[in-house]
Amino acid sequence: MNWTLVAQIPLLIVGCWLFTAYLITGFPTLRGKRICLLIAHPDDEAMFFAPSVITLTQQSLGNQLFILCLSSGDADGLGQTRKTELVKSALLLGITSAEHVVVVEDERFPDSMTKTWDTKEISKVLAHYFAPTIASNPTNRAPEALIDVVITFDAKGVSGHPNHVSLYHGAKVFLGSLMQRHKGWECPVKLYTLTSTNVVRKYSSIVDSIFTVLTCIWRTKDGKDFPSPLLAVNGPMGILR
């Protein structure tokens, strides 16, 4: 066996990762948008969305990002501790103020591996914070919202957690409610979701960044204000955070 070649493989992988992290700086992204990151539990922001938060909170992009967390993760009685940790984590990742982090503690949204949350109730919470005039907006005018984008889990919830899956369907209901009395208008809020992957890709660390970037090159559509898909890869500084 050529041990010299084997020893070079990690260097090649790291080199490709650094190249992909640099490459995506030229990809279209969100600019000047009000963004809600909708999560189920404290630590979701770091475990699943850290690259997105770090990327979208860059000052040069002019975005304003809020985190709406629908439970304190109190299944083990550590809710208050986890709420505090969420705020600290958010500020470290680039959120500009602790006031932009909201944790909902409500019996409608128990931290549970077995319970699915009511999608209509999730929609009501989103409307409360980001579309308070939803019921009074004239039908002959475009629907209004205080955010432009919702980012959350996809229909598989990444890890399959029922609370994660519920957020996707709740966000869809929220977008539908915005348009319910405004047929023919464009929805004021766009939905982006974190793509679930298979187990191999999920735990392949930086190796998967190479595959992800290469596949997205062919799928990227510059939608001007709302490009699709959005892509975020942590570079060395992002990982150090």
C-alpha cells in the first residue's frame, strides 16, 4: 500500500472543503431581507442551521434575522438553562440582539419525540409575531407581513423528529393563511427548508460539502431577490464559532 498517497487523502479532502467554502461566496443569496428561523428546540440553531445563520447575518448582506423557537426543550427539566444557551448561541452565530430570539413556552408544543404539533397552532404563532394584521388587511390589497422569509426544516425534519416535521407543515399553513383572502397576489413570505439527507451524507462531515456544492451548481436559479437553492458552508472561522 502506498502510505504516502493514503496520507495525502485527508489533505485533499480539507483542500476541497476550503475550496467549496470559497466557491459559494459567489453564489446568489438573500440580501436586505427580514428572516425568521423557525426551530423546535434550543440547540436546533447550532446543530442544524449554524452555517445558514452565520452566512445570512453577515453585515454586508443587510439582513435582519430572528429566531422563533416553539419550545424550551424542557423534556428533561432543563428548559430555563436551554433558553439561556439559545440566546448565547444566537449572539455568537451573528444575531444582533437577544430581543431577536423568542422562545415560546406553551402546552400546545411539548418537547416530545412522539407528539406531532398542530400545524394550525404553529401558523397562529407565526401570524401573531409576523403578520398581526392578517385578518384586517383589505382583500383588494397585497397581503402584508413583517418578514420576507421563513427558514425551517423540510417535510422529513432532517432527523425525523416529529416536532421538526410539524414546523414545515405549520409554515406551509401560515403561508396559505396569508393568501387566503388575497387570491391573485404574490405571497409576501418565501419558505426555504433544510434538505434532509441519507445517513451516510449526514455524518460525512466536510466531505458532504463537496458533494452538496457540486450538485447545487447545476440547480442554482438566480431568482434575483429570492434565489434558489440557498447554500451555506462553514469555513474554518465558522467552525471555530
